[in-house]
Amino acid sequence: MRSLLSAGLVRLWRCKALWISCAATAGYEIFSVLSRWLRGGKGGQVVYNLDGGFFQFSGMIVLVSALICAFLIGPEHGDGTVRNKLVTGHSRRDIYLSNLVLSALASLTSCLAAILPGLALGLPLLGGFEMGAARACRMLLGICALSVAYAGIFTAVTVLISNRAVSLTSAVILALGLLAAGAYLNGRLTAPPTLQGYELSVNGQLMAAVPTPNPDYLPEGPARSVFQFLYDFLPGGQTGQYITVSAPRPELLMAYDALIFAAVTAAGLVMFRRKDLK
Amino acid sequence: MTPVLTTTALTKVYGKFIALDGLTMTVPRGAIYGFVGRNGAGKTTLIRLICGLQAPASGGYSLYGVDSRDRKIAKSRRRMGAVVETPSIYLDMSAEDNLKQQYRILGLPDFTGVPELLDLVGLGDTGKKKARSFSLGMKQRLGIAVALCGDPDFLVLDEPINGLDPQGIIEIRELILKLNRERQITVLISSHILDELSKLATHYGFIDRGRMVREMSAEELEAAARKCMRVTVSDTATLALVLDGMGAEYKILSDAQADVYARLNVTELTLALHERGCEVRSIEERDESLESFFVNLVGGERHA
């Protein structure tokens, strides 16, 4: 296992996808902080603090994780270099777990690539977190846990799909699907009970119409509970909560991340052990 | 001496297709074992199984006497190197980096053997050139170098000369012979290019439809692949009369040609034919090729 990790770290260091991803998350975070600082400096009514835009990089982590896994693990299976590991006596479990560790490390690195310059620039320019340092730390830990969960998911996808192009496409589609699911769940949970329509009076004035019930609204009850659970449980939903700084209980989301990571890894290991490699 | 590889009733099934059907074979130490079979006969499937890429449906195999179901099989595999189908190399790395990477995978403490290995396979002067830019022959040689990283004493090569130009074929052949003679590496080499294999192999295994048809040494094959004299004469009817008189086995090919499967005194034969007014135009000694032996073995309607 140690030798696999040692070899994997060398590949990770040379993985262009990792450095491009780090540059992208860091660049986005720096842009976010600077743009808020510049807008705040114009003396408008709105006071900009660090909280608002700081966590938005979490929206990129899902795609970053998918791409890194596809470019790091995909060639191992697509070009057949995984055979060199198996032929020389490494177990499938060790191969899978070493890939998982590397993917998680890569995902965390791209998170840190956003967090560190964000803090370095944001703290002096925008001041501290209004939510408090403790909650900000919990949020950041939650994002790191989410990134590890994503690494678990995309490791399974890229290890189990041998074709390089298919594994890359599948990982990206899954990433977008998870984000879309999160956005849908967020939309349903935040839907207002009624829709406010407007009508034009005879003299041309715009007047508020009688509000109509919103078909997307979820009243309190089992359906809303299920939607709320899915929004908390699914990584796409969690991403939405971190982007909008609306995660009330990051600890719960971290527990779900641990569950997803363990379940996907267990399933991935079982399937990889049974998989016929070529 | 324990054979390097033994398979016992090895079976592999893909859906309804039986790729290996109770295959039993033995690869002796020090041999260059030519694994001969037409496309789809099950050669690559066997190699995938012994490399641990796939699991057999039934039956088993042993490497250096360690059974495939034994946990120690992983340790036995450390003594083998393999190139399965395409060379397993990192295309975005140079030849040297590929070997260093394999050294790391093997957990070897340093890279001192890398330059020697590169020289051995003739890639010592490739510098920083990425494997992506290598020719097929260079990639194949790099694949073999990667397989040799752990200093194995059993090398498995699956169709190593497929797609190579004549120069590449000669290079790979010489490399395999060198490894076998100088490093005493046992080589299992699968191929359907039989004439090429006949220049290397010390042992043969003929496989057809997932079954071992016959295993034999090169000496046995030489004895079995019958030598004959191809005689071209003016009249094969007269030739037949003379050969019958000599008690020789023969086969008439046309009005003018026949194959004679006996060691005859050429002068006696020529004089006997001359007495009957039959002109001898040519006599040439012929060996039955590995191809024709294989075709006879597995049936003429399918070819390797």
C-alpha cells in the first residue's frame, strides 16, 4: 500500500488537472473577495463582509473532484497501467484504497487552494466572519468532508469504468446531475406557498392580483421532510447549502458525507474485486 | 524441478462463451514456451487469469508451486512480469520515468537498475521524450522493460510482435532470446505468427477453442513435423511404381510432383527412374512448417 501511495503521489504531483483545478478554485476565490472589496469601497448602502461570497467555491469542488479523478485514475485503467500493479502482486483492495486516498488528497488540495488565499486576502480586506470564527470553521470542515465524499463517489466511477472517455464523461455527467438535483431540491424547499401575479388595469396601471397557490410549494409534512432529508443527504444538496451559507447543521452534513463515503467505497471495493480487467 | 506455471482444468466463461475449457498445461523452468493458437482460441484469456486480472470460473493454476487460491499467490506473482495485449505504460512519461514509476510500485529502494534496463531494451538514448511519441516497437520494448523491473524470472508476453515492422520483430526476438539465455528468464509467449515463434520456442502448447490440443518440446515438434523430399519428375506414375518397389511412403501432388516421406538414396532413386525412362527434374528437401503442423493438428478448415 505504501509503495502504491508513493508511486501515486508522484503521478498526482505531475497531474495537470490537479494544478489547473487548484488555479481555478484559487482564482475564483480571489476574484470573489476582490470584487466584493471593490464594490464595498464605492460607498453604497450594502456592507460587504467575508461571509457572503467566501464559501461559493464549494460549488466548483464537485466538478473539480470529477475531473481530477478522471484524469488521475482514468489513464490507469484506460492505458492498462493498473495491470502492472496487479501482476506484481498488489491486491485490488490496496489498489482501490490507494486511488481513493489520492483522490481525496487532490480534492482537499483544491479546497485548500481556495480557502488559504481567500482567508489571506479576505480577512484584511473584508474583515472577519460575521457568523463567527467557530461557525466558519465548521462550514469549512463541512466543505472539506463534502469534497472527500465526492472523491469517494468519483473514485468508484473512474475505477469501475475502464474506458477513459466513458469514465470522464460519466463523472462529469454525474457531477452536473448532483448539482442539478441539489438545485431542484433547493427550489422546491424554498418555494413560497403562493404566487403573486400582477394585472394591468383599464387605465394602464399595474396592480397586484389575488395570489394563487404555488403548485411547487411543499407544506410541512412527510413530503417536505423527505425533500429536506434528501437536500441534507445528497452531496448536490449539501453543495447548495454551503454556497448559500444556509447549512444550519454542518455536523449533520458531515455525518452524511461519512456515510456516503463509506457506502460508496464498500460498494466500489466489492465491484472492483469482481471486475474482469483486460 | 517445480514448473514455473501449471494449470489444471482451467475454465473461463464470458456470458455463454467458453473462452477456456478445462485447459491444462505446464511451463517448465528455463523454457521459452510458445503458446500457439488462432485468434480467439483463449491465449489472452489464460494470460489474464495467471496475471490476476480475471478469476477463473473453475479449475486453477499454480505459480512456482503456489496454488492460485492460496493467499501467497500475490507473493509468487512478484516473481513474474507481463505484457498483456498492449504495453502498460504511462504515455505522458519518458521511458526512464516509466521505469522509475514501476520501481516505486514495487517498493524498490533506489533506481540504480534503470539505466541498465533501458540499455537492455535499447531505449537508453530516448532522454526526456514522452512514451506517447514512441513507435510501436519502442512502446513494446518499454512495456517489456517495465515488466522486467522487479527482476522477474518468469516473463509473460502476449502477442509481443503484433503490428511490428520486420526490424522491430527482429529486435524483440533477440531481446527475448537474450533474456532467456543471459538471465535464465522463463518466457511464456503467445502468438499466432507461428514461423516467428519457431525461431524462439523451446516448448510449445497448441490451444484451440480454449482447450490444449497438444504440448510438446521443440525437439518433439521437429520429429513430428515430418521431413520429406519433393521430387519433380516427367511422370509421377512411374515414380509411384519405383517408390512402391522401394517400400517408401509418398504422396502424389500432381502429374509431375510428389512428396516422399523416407530417407532414400538419391542416386538409387534417380537410376531406377532413368531405367524406366522417367526424367528427374529436381529433388528438394522440405520441412513441414509449424503452420502446416498446427493446421493438421487443429483441423484444416480453421487457420492460425
